[in-house]
Amino acid sequence: MAESAVASAWVARLAFWRSKDAQGHDWGGSDVLPVRVHGVQFSATSSYPVQVKAFDQPLLFVTLGLMIWGLIMVYSASIAMPDNPKFSHYAQTHFLVRHLFALGLSLVVGAGAFLVPLQTWEKHAKQIFVASIVLLVLVVVPFLGHEVNGAKRWISLGIMNFQPSELAKFGVLLYAADYMVRKMEVKEKFFTSVIPMAIAVAVVGWLLLLEPDMGAFMVIAVIAMGILFLGGVNARMFFLIALVVVAVFASIIYFSDWRRERIFAYLDPWSVKYAMGKGYQLSHSLIAIGRGEIFGVGLGGSVEKLHWLPEAHTDFLLAVIGEEFGFVGVVGVIGLFMWLTRRIMYIGRQAIAMDQVFAGLFAQGVGIWVGFQSFINVGVNLGALPTKGLTLPLMSFGGSAILLNVIAIAVVMRVDYENRIKMHGGRL
């Protein structure tokens, strides 16, 4: 009796699901039963989901949120700049309009980048890398490179000044991911496999030091090392490479007087020797963040941006955020970048798990790029690291940086899109 009762219950339950599930989905009396995995509805006999989001919406919203917050802060940090004789011919909205243009262009180009299959990016990785090297050569050619504050890092395109070092980050990222896919024997033939990639990074670094732009070189070196490690290099060899890289950068600093002075100024920015020189930016950044206390002085209320803190709208935008939004604002920015980096790394790990090695290494490389550069910028603004000319990704003023950041994240979203298609049994 008990067995027949149980059997009758299961027959009744099967009949119920065949007609309609608990959420009201009509299954038309077919033999297909619904299955729910991590909130996504599937049919038991089909590889296709009933409802699948085509892209990672939280990733998109956080990216747009950082861009919008950055736009507001760039306007706040630059609104008083026309009072400076150096910028007297600029309108108060000059930097706002230029930043708006950069954001609009970036979103359009990013949408186009999302539509490009990962196979195409992999196919043209070497060409993009070579193009970035050519532009790095052109930027140091007399009368072609545009100089700002003693550094020749830009090529004037009329509507904007393009910074080839940003394209170099993207190009090295593509090249490194493609190279590791082609050289999977790196574990067995370490030196013969790694030397060509090391030479390529060294050439890019040498061209960047001619500008000079040591910050971009550091980011590129970390991206290349990260992809090398994620691509399968064992820990012993990785730490050997890390020691070599640290020795190289230490040598660069040691043999450069003004770079050594910057380190000494970082160690004691309040001293008479450095307070009005190499330590000036750092000391005023710390003053700005100190004035903000817990909740800040309010949007637009920053005093340090009134010609006290140089580059407030670019490298030291976080200091203005700290002054106007306080400790809460700084923690909010750090939290968003931590979430963004973690999410991008997860997408890359997911791609590698589905044997999409190039896509996975590229996505994780973007995570390293965004995470490391934001870490350096935050550290510099808080006085935890020596002053270095790196912008805050997605937020600081700078058309080239915004453009390449958005393109890189758009390609990551493409990786996620292709992941979803493969997980649900579709074809690209």
C-alpha cells in the first residue's frame, strides 16, 4: 500500500510538471522537464536555456558607474583651471566636454569591439602588437610626438591627443595571450620559449623609457609576467623572472637622478628640500584626503583643486574624491575596482575551464591590467607608493586611456558572451 501511494504521488507530480511548472511556464504537455541551475532555466532534454542574458550586466553597470562618477569628478577637479594663466584661454567646461567626447567615442568603439569574435582578435594579435610598436617609434620622432610637461608621449590627431603607450598595453596583452597559446611547451623548454616574449617586452620598455613613461612600462611588465604565470610557468621560474624584473627597475631608478629624487621625496615629502619640489604633489594629495575625513566636504567643495594640487583631474583624481567624499568615497572606489578585477578574472578562469585558453588568458590579463594600475594610482594618492604618472582606469581625464580601457573590457564581455553560448550548447 505504501509503495503504491508513493508511486501515485510521483505520477501526479510528473503530470503536473508536464503541464506547467511552479513558476507558471507552460511546457505544452511535452516530455521535457524543467531544470534550474544557478538561477538559469533549462529543459532536461535540450542544451538550450529558456532564458539567457547575452552579456554580463553587472560588469557593464559597474563599468558605466565608474565612468559616470569619473566624469563628475573630472568636471569638479577642472572647473577652476581657467583661473590659472596657463589655462586662461580654456572655458570652464573645456575638460568636461573633452572627457564627454572621449567617453562617447569609447562607448561606440567598445560596442564595435564587443561584436568582434575572439578568434579574430587572436588571429590579428601580432599585427596589433606590431602597430603599437610602430606608434611608439613615431611618438619619439621629432615634430611628430606631442610634448607635455617634458614628456613626449602623445601623437596629435586633431580631435584628440593619442597616447601610444595605452595601445601598447593592449597590444602586449593580445600578443602575450596568443604567444602562450602557441608556446604551450613553455614548461619543458622554458628559456627557448620565453626569450622571444622577453625580447618583445624589452623593446616596448626601451621605447617607453625614451618618452619617458616608466609607469606604462611597469604595467606592461606586470601584464606579461601575469600571463606567463597563468599560462603554466612553474613558481620557481616565475620568481626567477620576477627577480630579474625587479633588478631591472631598480637599476633604472638607481642610474636616474630625478627618479632617485622622487623616491627620496616619497620617503619624506614634508622636508624643506622636497616640500616645494618632488614632494609637492604627494603632500597636497595627503592634505586633500585629510581634509575629507569620513564623509568629505561635499561635491565641489575641494580646496586643493584650486591650483594647489597639480594634475588633480588626471593622476590625482582620487585625492579630490577623498576630499569631497571622504573616507567613504575612497573605500567606495577601491571596492568597485576590487569587484571589477575579481569579476574579470572569474570570466577568464571560466573560459580556460572550457578550453578557450586565448580568451581566458586575455580576460585575466585585463584583470591584471585594471587591478594593478588602479592599485598603483590609489597607492600613490594615499602616499603608500612613490609618485608615478598612472591614471585611475575608467575615471581619470585622458581620452586614450579611457578608449583602451573600454575596448579591453568590451572584449572581456565578448569572452563572457562566448562562454555563455558554449555553456548552453550553442555555436559561435
